[in-house]
Amino acid sequence: MSSQDRTSGRRKAFRFAGLATVGALALAGCTPEASKGWLPLDDPETTNHTRSIMELWNHSWIASLVIGLITWGLMLWCIVAYRRRKGDTGYPRQLSYSLPLEVFYTAVPLALVVTFFTFTDATQTAVDKPVDSPLVVNVYGKQWAWDFNYDYKGDKHYAQTTQVHEPGKVVDESNLPTLYLPVNVPVTFELNSRDVNHSFWVPAFLQKLDMIPGKTNYMYLTPQREGTFKGKCAELCGEYHSEMLFQVKVVSLDEFQKQVGKLPEGEVGSDYNRLGVVPTNDATHKPAEPSTEGK
């Protein structure tokens, strides 16, 4: 291959890389979240956990970016410094094994992994720590709607929702199922599924947890800001997965009691589950013991 062909090939590769970079940046700017820059939230005090989660995210990508820039810089330096120059023949001078470099390349990645793991584990442990909650919300996901069971200090009410799906029509987001939560009151969510895997996600809370048939998962948080927040299923669960939406309204305690008081008393339980989905946990609001099946 002639040097002219190689030069032409490199130009095409650089041109393609440039177009791909511009395209990626343009697509990233299409999302509403892009207006917030690098921060995932406008208000880090939405719940008692959002600040620590956001700080973990920000510190992680900053560290990753710095490491990436150093790595890319060293790679480019090697490409330029050790490139084949005009008039060179044969192989370049071969370098022998370097013990200091091998130790460096092994120790630094291990230190980075341990550091990332330590901070992630500390945040995850704090987020998942059970709390003594006066309010327990038992959430059932189902194709393609939600059941919300409220248990506030032993007073049980439920909201059973059924969403009508009309193919080809835009979902009316002003009339979505509403989950009411009192501000500054610790909440325990018991997450269950009536049929297939779902996922309970309120993006503004920065917490998401799967809902698995036959297993109860738990989420703990304290809403700290009044307002209306969007919620959705984050696990592909069938034809109308994209329409499995709800909204969360964080209100004062008086308003919460007023809204819940309008709901029917009692609880919509596992008797509405699809055949074959059997709950395995009791109602003690504690995580289930690890399964020993197959051991």
C-alpha cells in the first residue's frame, strides 16, 4: 500500500470519528435532562438520599473523566512519539520487560477499583438501611398499571388502578394514577409484581428497584420537597410497557391524610396476582431471608 493510500485512509477515519462525536453530542442534547448539564437533579434535597446519590454519581464521572484523559493522552503520545518516520526500515527498537511499569499498571487499577467500590458500598448501604416508618406503601406492578396499598399507622387504604390502552393514541399524562406521599415522613415501599418483572422508578428520587414475581423488594426514603414527580416502569414488561406510568404527589401530612381517607379501606393483596405468582415474604416489613433453593 502506498503512503498516499495510507494518508487517505487516515483522513477518512478521522472524518468518520469526528462525525460520530458530533452526532453523539447532538443526540445527547435532545433529552430534557441535557439542560441540567452534568448534574442529574435540579434539587439535591428532593429526598433524604438524593444528595448522597448525586454526589456519588458526580464524583465517579469526574474521576473517570480524569483517568480517561490521562489514558488517552498517554496513548496519543505513544502513537506520535513512536510513529514510523520517513526513511525507517525494519522493526523499531524492541523494549524489554519492565517490572516497575508492570507493578504500576497493576497497582493503580486495583487502587481505583477499591476506591470506587468503597464509596459505592457506603452510599448503597446508607440508602438500603431499613428505617422505622409510620407509612408503608405496598406497591403492586401489573401489566400495565399499579396498585397502591397505604398503611399509615395501621390504618389501611388502597387505590386500585386500571389504565385503558388505545393503540395509536398519546397517553394523557394529566390523568395518570397518583401515589400520594407526606413530606418529611419516612416511607417504606414494599414492591411486588402480579405477573412479570417490572421496576418501580421515580427519576427525581434517583432510586429504582425491580419488582419480581413471588419476591418482595424494599425501598426506604423520606420525601423532603412538596411537588409532583413522574414515575414509570423501568423494566421492559410487554406491549404497553411505555404506558405504564404514574405520578407521585408529595404533599403536607394533612393533605395526605385527606386524600388517602377518600380511598376504600382494606388492601388489594396477592389474590389478584396472575396464576402461579405466589408471594414468599410475610408482612413484617423486613427483607426476606436469602433463598436456599438449589444449595
